[in-house]
Amino acid sequence: MKYIEDKYFIAISDYIKNVIEEKNIDISDLAAAANVDRKQVYRLINKENVPKLSTLIRISLAAGIEPQILSL
């Protein structure tokens, strides 16, 4: 990844992780609501891989985050 992509990915990942912690959302429940494997959620919040945009949107919506918030 290029630096600028890393910077934005890290910010989005941190934001989603904070929301999950603040709302005390169970990762398994979040993954089920987003219709993704829980490993994908763990990889996102641990900054291990960049998910496809559609996956990121599903995880965000399942966490109660409107996708447009991620672009700020």
C-alpha cells in the first residue's frame, strides 16, 4: 500500500474499532449482522488487510456507522 492509503485505512480502522468498543458490540454478532466472516472484522480492526469497499460498508452499517462518516 502507498502511504496515503495507509493513513486513511488506519484512521478508518481505528474509528470502527473505537465504535465497536464504545458500543460494546460483540465481534461475532457484528460479523453476522454484516454477513461477513468474523475473521474479516478482526483483520480490519487489527489493520491486517484492507477489505473491499462493499465489505467495509457492511461492517460499518452493522456497527451503526453511516458510511459517509468514514469519509470525514
